[in-house]
Amino acid sequence: MDYAISRNVRAIEARIRKGIILTTPKQVAKAVGVHESQITRWQAENGFVEKAARLLDAIGFDAPIQDVIIQGDEARALIQMLEHIRYPKRK
């Protein structure tokens, strides 16, 4: 079956392949629990890497997260830094 491959799918696929290269196939294989030769097969045309990239694109996984959660000490520090905006200093 021939699928149209979007630019985003190619970008995700390139990031996965780059990650494998930078981490080394041997380390990736050990972390995933497969033989190193399996990592090579995954990178073949229409292999696991390409399919994983399609899946990640389909579910919007690579989309930037737009939520910001600030808790604990960071929240207190931010409140303290912004306090002067809510209560201007009087001279």
C-alpha cells in the first residue's frame, strides 16, 4: 500500500534515526531488549521507524505541548517576582 508521506512524518522519522545514530544501535537494542540486528531492520524502508513516525504524526505526538505547570518553589519564586506588578511600591 502506497501512502503519501507528509513533511512532518519525514521530520519525525529523521529525529528517530538521528537518535539511534547518536545513541548507537547497540545501546538502543539493549535498552529496548532486542538484538542489534533488529535495529537495522527497523530502519529499512517501510520498517518500524517509518511506521512509528506515521503513528506519532497521526496522534499529534510531536506537536509542542502548550501547557505550563509551575509548582512548589518555582511557583513561590514566580509569585514573589511578580508581586510588584500586583502591588506597586509606594514612594
